[in-house]
Amino acid sequence: MRATSSDTQAPRVDGALHGLRVVDLSRVLGGPYCTQALADHGAQVIKLEPPDGDETRGWGPPFVGDTASYFVGVNRNKQGIAVDLARDEGRAILWQLLEGADVLVENFKPGTLARWGMDYERDLKPRFPRLIHCAISGFGADGPLGGLPGYDAVIQAMAGLMSVNGERDGPALRIGLPIVDMVTGLNALAGILLALAERAHSGRGQSVDIALYDCGVSLLHPHLPNYFGNGRTPQRSGNAHPNIAPYDSYRTATAPIFLAVGNDRQFAKLCAHLGAPELADDPRFADNRSRCAHRAELKAALETRLAAHPCERVAVELIAAGVPCGPVQTVDAVAAHPHTRHRKMLVELGDYRGTGSPVKLSRTPATYRTPPPALGADTRAVLDRLGIDAHTQRKLIDAGVLKE
């Protein structure tokens, strides 16, 4: 099949979402993670912060200058203005920004926008019928927990994630990264893109309701399906998979290796490489059901063979042979790994260093244009574009409505 002229063109630098205008009222992680992804792919994102700033600017150490690395990690490619939305004058600026916006992202406590006269159904939808409104909250607006505040670790606890994380005989543990917030950001991104795709046909916007609680529950695979299947409450299993064996970390001559053997063919390759093909013929290990029933014996047998192999070398050999596995690496090792750089997962803009986009588009790849803004860095530029004159801007700054 011959390539068309469009197939052979150089990648565009304006991004798949070029022309999309996003007003970002979100803070902390879920919302900013979503809006950074939109911005990486070309959307114009204007982030509104209160005069004191997004609280994550202070979530350090470490700090980059006066700003915590936590904030820096999820706010690049955005323009930043500082405005007090609790004031009528501040909300007037927001109304002006919405006149040209496609998407509004917010994670206020449910009911906040309604108190400000900006409820989606009552106020925003009639005035901006094409607007996509994305509301991120802890538990949604209604129901037994509706309107309550939610943070990642709280949802990890309440949605059952902690109950299945940790060693078999140890306490429930928080997963060592804000997985609920980040998946919430990804679900918000998906919801916005779905709504935009539907708008292309109907011409109408809609509201996207994303709750951390829902996102946490959605992550309970395979534990919730297992519970539906056998009625037993899932328990902690350390690094071991509840449904697959061998799928666990194993001692070697040096550091631990993680084996993720998903079928009998991979298991046979593992045994052959370790010089123990007889293990694949052992009735206790003949298939996944049998291996799961004899986990302890299987682990002992594999670790006996792995004890003769250094981790890094055997990991390279096994994965090259088609056995999914890898060394248990630290974060600094990941950052230094040549494949991390090859996959363009490191971003450098002057003094800024960040994590690249995992979404690779062939014609319209993600671009990294500006580091995260200082608090209020773009206030004047954004207000200039809105046609607000310098005298009015000065009055609003002096009154504390704006910060530059």
C-alpha cells in the first residue's frame, strides 16, 4: 500500500487539540493532571489560581525556586492567572474567559459554582450551550457520601485499594503514589474527549461528572470480579498476583527480579532457561490453576534455580527469550535508563525537567512549550487579550482581586 502525501509529511507541531480553549479552575492533582495532558496535545489552557496559589505550590520539599516540585510536575504548557473568584469582580473575569472557552475543568466542592451563580444546568448551559463542563469531586454531588471532601489516600482506604495492598500478614498499605488522583485525571481526560467527539455531531456541550470514589472502585480489578465470582473477600498477597503464578518477585544471586508469567508457553521457556525443564512437566505446575494451588513449592523451586543468576543479567536474558520480567528498579535508575530517554519520557526546557506524555501520536505528537507558570505570571497578558484596560487591571490588583 503506497503512502499518501499526508502520511509522509513531517509531524505537526501544533498538536491534536490545537484550537481547543480550556479554562482550568482545578488544583492539587486530578484536575491539573488532566489539563496538562490537554495542554501537551495543543490545547490552550488558562489556569486560574486564588491569590495565594494552588496549595500544591507549597507541597515540598523539594522546591524549584519557591515552587514545590509537586506543582511543577503537572502544570506545564499552561498560562497562569491569579484571581479571587470569591469576589464579584473576579467572577466577572471568569465569565469573560468562558465566552471563548470549549472546556471548563473544576474541582470545587459540589455546590460552590451554584452559590456563585455559575451552576452548569441553571447558568452555564443556557449561556454557553457548546461548553464542556468537567466537575471533579471526591464522591459526587449526591448520595450517602455526596458533597464530602475526598483526597487520594482517603479514597484508597474507602474504595478498598488499601485492603488488598501489602504483605499477606501485614497491615493494609497505601499504594506508594497518588494512583486514584492520577486515574481520576485520566478519566476526566477521557470524559472530556468523549464529550467533544459527541459535540462534533450534536453541536451541544454537556457536563462530565468524575468522582474520585468511582475511579477508586473502578481500579479493583481483579479483586471485585473475584469477589463476584466466589463470594470471598479478597486478601493481601504481597507482590503475588491473586490469579496467576508465577507472578511475583523472586530472590536471585543479587537483587529481586519480578516474573510475570502469563501462560504455559512462557513458563516452559522460563524453566528451560533456568536449566530445569522438568518443572514444566511437574503435575503441580502443569498449568496456571495447578501453579496457583502450589505457590509455595513453585516459589521455592524457582528461587533455588535463580540463586545462581545475577538479577540484571538473567532479567535481560529472560525477557529476550520471551519471558516477561524485570529488575525491581528505583526511581533514579528509571530516570537514568536509556529506554526512558529513547521513549521521550523525559522533558527538559531550560531548568525545567518533567515527565513526558505516554501518548505517542504519529502526526500530531505532544509538544512541550512552556514550563509551569509562576503564580500570576500571565495575568496581565490574559486580561489584555480580554480587552480589560491597564487602568482597570491596576485597580483590580490594588483591590486584591488579581495578583501579578
